[in-house]
Amino acid sequence: MKFHNLTYVALALIFACSTSTNESTSDSEVTEEVVEEKPAVCIWDNISVRETPTAKGKWLTSISLGESLTYLGLSSVDSSDKNREYYKIQLNDGTEGWSVADFIIPEGKIGVFLEETFIYNRPDLLTKSDKMYERLDIIAVQNTQDDWQEIIGKRAEGKWIDSGWIKRGKLSFKAVDVAASKFLKDALSKENEEERLEALNMILDNPDLKESSILIDVQAAIDEMSASEEVIMPSDTLSEVGE
């Protein structure tokens, strides 16, 4: 009799544990993969950082295009959208949260283009595509091979993230150049002309950016705006009035 009672108790415990495990898996619907922490960069502007890995998670702050951070080695799939993956990250001020993985590049090196550059499908001159990056486009370098660099980031003319290979020597990795390029694009995106001019002058007046080569572009934008504001007086038209 005691043997049967013990058997029933054991079966009940197994059933309870199994039920608990299934309910837990069903409720979370989240998968995690643990890897080592890595430095990372953001390749899109104004990316949300949330408390939990879901679009419904509490908003904590946002990340800027080109910003450096740390990938903490955790990745999770959004329980409400299986196509959206999140990375656990830490910002330079210590803030921790989750951001969409598409925009976070672990071990990437942020850079800004100094000239128009064609994208190649592979590190071979015969694989040139019809796409190109423009001067001031900000991207991340993921890998290098001989005199080639594998890059990823949005083109000025693109709607989404592009990737491929470029020849070396096309980028600046200076923080002042990346920042000045970001601020210049932000300034030019303002609809009000007075606000654009004010934002451009703020870039020139920022002492932390005085070593940036991008200030040439900032001054050129100001000069172009000033030229367009000049009023050209029409020449007088003289007419004779007969008596």
C-alpha cells in the first residue's frame, strides 16, 4: 500500500513540474542566446532602448546614429513579433536595456565617408554594384580583407540598410568628423530656414568640433544659404515719353 502511495506522489510531482515548465515557456515565448560582451555601434538614428525585449516594453532612452555602446551578450526574440530580435546593451552612462538587433553592430567601427564611393558585392573589382555611398554618410566597418573593408549602414539615397565592400581610404574614423557629419545632416533636415542657419552656426561655434574636416561642408552650406538670400535688384528700364 505504501509503495502505491509513493508511486502516486511521484507521478503527481512529475506532472506538476511538467505543467509548470510548459506554462512558463508558453508565457515567455522568448529565446535567449548567451555570448561574451562586445563593443558595438549604432547605425540608425533615434533607436529606442527599452526595459524589456519587446516593442511594448517601457521606453528608457534613445541611441544616436554613430553612438558607441556595449553589447552585453544577450539576444531575445520579441514575444509579439518573431521577426524582431533584440540585443541587451549598455550605454556609456551605464544605462542598460534592449534595442532592435538590426541597428546594433557588435565589434563594428563607426566611420563617415569623405567621398562618393561605389559598393562592391564582394572584395573584388569585378563585383561593383550600381549603389554608392555619398560624402557624409555614416556607416560601420564590420571586417577588413587586404585593402577592402566590409561595411553596413544606410545610404543617403537608400530607404533601408545596405551592406557590401569598399576600397580602403574612403572613410574617416575620427569622432569629431562623425559628430560633425551627424549634426550637419540634422541641421539641413530642418524645415525652417532660420532654424537651419542657427543649427549650422552652432556646429561652427562648437569648440569640441574645431578639428573636424567636415566644417568645410558646414561653411559651404551656410554660404549657399546666404547666396540664395541675396536680392538681385532689377535694372532700371528707361522709357521716353513723347510730348
